[in-house]
Amino acid sequence: MAKSKAQRIEDEREVREGFWPKIVTFAANLPFAEQALSAWYCAFDRETPASVRYTLMGALAYFVLPTDIIPDILPLIGFADDASVLSAALVAVGTHINETHRAAARDALTKLGRQA
């Protein structure tokens, strides 16, 4: 089922407000940090088609939301559902994530003290 414009706007707000605090907190232990950051940069790139942005925004909103199927505080498995949702989004629209997005993700990880 497609999201309404209001739901897409809410997803974008949640991602803008919650993504960076969460990625800063968990980047060192998050195996998919580079993919999440690449998705973030692609989702906020004005050159990215709207349908791709919506898909990535939905996946990133799921990552950001404090309530999900498996709580993120559980060791080892807490981010499994987040990784699954993000992976599905990347399979669907991953060809739109380009080297500029990946380089920005690697740079962000380096600034956060983690090697990409």
C-alpha cells in the first residue's frame, strides 16, 4: 500500500531529526552503517527520483523509529529487522545510489571515527 503525502512528509521529518543521533550512537557497531549513510545521502539528493526518495525515506524512517519489531537495544539481533528493511529498499532502488553518495557515507564514517 502506497503512503499518503502526509505520511511521506512525516517519514522525512523523522529521518531528518532522528537519523544522525542514531547513526552517531551506533555507527561503531552497526555492520550496515555505510549502506544506511549512502541511502541517507541518496534520499536527500535533489537529483534522486521522487519514487526512490520515498522508498529510501521509508526504510530510513524504520531505522530511526524507536519502536520496531525487534528492539534495537537487544544485543546482536536488535538491528536485524532494520538491516532487513534497508536491504530490501536497497535491492529495489540501489542502482540510484551512486559513488558520490557512497563517498559521502565513507567520509561521514571516518569523521565518526570508524573506518568504512
